[in-house]
Amino acid sequence: MNVLEPTTFLLRYHEIAIKGDNRSWFEKRLLDNVNKLLDRHFAKEGLPKRPFRTWREHGRIFVEAIDSPELRDVLICNFGMTSFSPTHIVPTDLSILKDRAVEICEQIFKTRSAEQLKGLTFRVLTRRSEKALKETSTEIDCEVGSAIQLKFPELKVDLKNAKFTLGIEIRNRRSYIWTEKVKTHGGLPAATQGHLLALLSGGIDSPVAAIQLIKRGAICSFIHFYGAPFIGPEALEKVMALAKIVNRYQPKPQPVYVVRFGEIQEEIAKLVDPKMLTLLYRRLMFGIAERIAAQINAQALVTGEALGQVASQTLDNIESVSSGRAISILRPLIAHDKEEIVDLAKKFKTYETSIIESADCCTLFADRHPMIRCSIEKILKVEELISLESLIQKGLENTVAASAT
Ligand code: ATP
Ligand code: MG
């Protein structure tokens, strides 16, 4: 393929999820999202005209643009798709299709010797959404497959576990041939399920939690509790960098609500047993996040908590930090092992940023061994002492929205 010519990419999605009336709606959202992600990607280059084209056609979405690793990264970020393939466009005529298929194979196999090709398994996989040719899909598979094997007799047909697949999508006017299939994340198109507010720390877990829910169709805004002046600006920079990565998965980037939290923590620390501090910080975080969520019409909060991962995430503590809150709190990672979360972080490309060394405000002034259980009566008594409501107000006054694009 000539690198300067635009490539037509075929985008696939799960058809099971989109039966009946849902289909058109689903496809429209997917197309709308891919347009927005590509617009944002190309906006950085300041080009006068949209350098891409997109359209829907028979259960597929197509994108025409110049191929590049960055473009492919954008497509991978578009949730709701299961895979995509760069294609060759060919007139819908069986003899031309056969010739082109052989040419494409010649191009791909040109650097391999007959010895290297020996025993390589292959198959042709035709999908005929329009009955433009009189032959059935299976007959086209056989015709094209035989033409390929005539040229490359070393190849071995394997319909189930082929190492090399040549796909053909038949349409009335023109058809598409592909040989490469890039797997994507699946899920539902982003921005189809409502608005959430994600508590974003600089760690590995919370960005993954937010992305998991964006993958299920939510929009996530972010809130970060920033331990300034006791924690340096690098901690905030890291959180903003993480939000920027998470925003790559959303059609419209969402802001980070940054709560200046250090002075509030200092105030609490003067009055409370250091073993209880982490718990109280967390209660205050939820209290402030709940109010911000109401202001921005977010329906629920999201955290990266996983059961038993650290002392503050025992079942008792998870219950006591959120007890009394009216808003729902979603914890998509609750049953995940750390290794599973790390794998997801690598897959979603947040890992490298998350592991940069930086401090989190949760441990400021606190005992290294926080309480793993504390009765709600005791917590409520301490909250009276520190007058929690006024601290929530103070937190709200010290909140600014920062853009993460
Ligand atoms: P992470 O890797 O997400 O930091 P963690 O294992 O360090 O998680 P905790 O520090 O106990 O766990 O935090 C649990 C959750 O509380 C985080 O996943 C995040 O949602 C929220 N959280 C913790 N610290 C902050 C913060 N400074 N600002 C916003 N949210 C926070
Ligand atoms: Mg953390």
C-alpha cells in the first residue's frame, strides 16, 4: 500500500449487542465518536480541511485516512468496536478479486522463501452483505483460495486455525479485501450511559476504574484531592497527565476538579488520632465529591478500590468511608487482583505514567498503620468534633476545574 494514499479502514463491532431498533442508534453513536476522536487527533496538526472521511455501510463503519501508528491508536481508543482492518478496495468482479487477492499475497509474502512458506496455514473468509455476485460466500472462498494456492502451493488450507486470513467483504459496487485484523477493546460506544465523577489519584487503580466505566458507555469527569502545600506540583502534573490519557477514550475530554486539600488535612490532623486520619480523609473526599457531582449532574462516583488491597479497603472500611452518602459509588475493580489491574493499566496505556514516583495526600500526617475497622458511631463523634460540614464547604471553595486535553 502506498503510504501517501489514504487507506480505507473497516471497523467491526459486536452484532449481538445491537439487534433490532438498537442498531441504528448504536452505529450512529459509534460513528459520531470516531469522528470526534479523529477531529481532536487531527486538530493538533492545524490542517485547513478534515483529512479523513467516515461512513456507515451494511453493519460496518469505514474510515478513510492516511495510515499511521497514531491514527491506529485513535481507532483503538474508540470503545464499542471489536476490531478493525486496513483494506484494499477492488471492483466487485470475481476475476478481478482473484487477481487482486493473489497480488496482495505476493506483496505480503515477497520477502519469504518457499521454505519459510511451507506449511503456513491460510484461509479465505468472504462476507457477502449484498448479493452482488451469483456465487455464494463459500464458493468465492474456494475460487479465491484456489487462485492463491496455485501461486503459492506451499500454503496449507485451514478453515479453523489459519495463521493467515484473507478476508473479502462483497458489496454491489466495490468490495474490500483485508489481511490484517487489529483487535480493539470492545465495550459500548462512550457517552451513551450518562455522567460519572471519578476520584482520580496518581495510582494505578483509579485511571483503570474510570476507563472501565467509559468502556461501558459512561462519561467520566474527574476529581482529585491535592495535598498542596504539603505535596509538590509534580503530583498534580501526574494526575493531569493521567486524566489526559483517560480522556483519549472519551469523545469529549472532561475536566479535573482539583480540590486543594492539604490545609484541610492539616486542620483535621491537629484534632484526630493519626490511626483514624486516612479514614476521615476518605469520608471528606466522598462528602466533597458528592457535592461536586450534584453541581455537574454526575449520577454516581467511581473509585479504584479493590477489596482487601490495602488497610483502608477492608470491607468494614469500604463500608464506613461511604456510609451516609446518598450518591451511588461504583467500584469496578472491587474483585480484581493487583496483577489484573496492572495488565489493564498496560493495555489502556496508563501504567507508565501511574508508576512515576509521587506522593498521595491520603497518607499525610497519618499513622503508617491505619485502623482496619472503626465503628460508625466513633466516626460520627469525631466528625462532630472536626465539624465535617464546614470542612466540606471549605473544600468546595478550594476547588477549581482544570482542563485535561
Ligand atoms: P490508586 O492506585 O487508584 O491510587 P490505591 O490502591 O492507592 O489506588 P487508595 O489510596 O486507598 O488506593 O485509594 C483508593 C481510591 O480512592 C483510589 O482508587 C481513588 O479512586 C481514590 N483516591 C485516593 N486518593 C485520592 C486522591 N488524592 N484524589 C482523588 N481520589 C483519590
Ligand atoms: Mg492511591
